[in-house]
Amino acid sequence: MAEQEVFQQDPMAGFFAEIGTRLNEIEEKQRLLKDRVLLIGENLISTKEEMEKQNLEFKKQIKQMDFELKSLKQLNKRVIEELDNFARKTELEILERQFKMFQPLEFARIKDIKDIINKEMKKQG
């Protein structure tokens, strides 16, 4: 009741008390907003750092893939250049037929023929 008497006696005191209360509430809200802004700023910085790390990792992977792609291209080019040096299947088939006709393992050596002749002569002689 003492406060009501003071307010009734001095209307300006009540007005200033209400302004002080509202000012305190506004200051508290401002502190909360400041804390939130700081937290958001910290999160933004950590997110930015994380994104930069990922970006750096992606760049490394891209360089590695580029190197591998260049290596594969060089290998492919060498293989294509060497293709002319390989025999075609039809050419191999022709050689195989000629080899079968020739059959070098079935030919007798001169020494073998002389041995056979000598054996036969000994049998007859």
C-alpha cells in the first residue's frame, strides 16, 4: 500500500518506475539477442571452416582424378599405337594352318635317318 500511496502522490514516479521496468526487460531481451547473434556467428564461422576443408578435399580429389584420367588417356593412346603391331585373328589362323601342314616335329633329322639306315644294314649284313 505504501507504493500505491507513493504512486498516487507522485504520478511521475509511477511512470518512471514503469519505464525502468520496461527498460530492464528490453535490456534483457537485447542481451539474449546478443548471445544468440554471437552463437549464430560462431556457428557460421565453424560451418565456413568445415566447408573450406571439404572444398579443399574435393579439390584434392579432383586433382587426383584428373591425374588418373591423364594416365588412362596416355595408356589408351599407347595401346592404340601398339595395335598395329599385333596380328589379326585371320592372320593367326593362316599361320596355324600352314604350321599344321608343315608339322616340323614329324620330320626326321638327318642323324635319325642315318641311324635307321645303319640299323637296317646291320640287320641285312
